[in-house]
Amino acid sequence: MYLPIKLSSKQISGTDKFVKVIDFLRRQLHRETLFVYVNSAFSPNPDELVKDLYNNFGIDGKLVVNYACSMAWG
């Protein structure tokens, strides 16, 4: 399932923790359990700052966040 959701800097700022992104997605998707990944590569610590993830893993001016309703890999 692919559902593109765009966030603006008014909704999530660089100084927010990644958990805010996770909570936003849970509310939008009406899911309590959600597995969230950056660049389909890893699941960041919820305490990571969004700006740190963006600075280290952003692509073409975007931080790509992928999600799954069940664990994609273990």
C-alpha cells in the first residue's frame, strides 16, 4: 500500500523529534501499530531530531519516510 503524505514545515519542524512524525502518521492512517523507516533502510530512534535525519539522510531536499502496517523485515 502506498499513500503519499506530505508534511509542511508548519506541521513538523527540524527541532521536533522523529516521534512526532510517527504520531502524525498514526493519526492520519488511523493505525495504532505502524513501522516507520527512513529511505526504506532503517527505523530511526524516535528521539532523533528530524533535522539530524534530514541532514544525514535527506535526498533532493526531502526526507523520505516509508511506513508499513506490519514489520517489513526483522
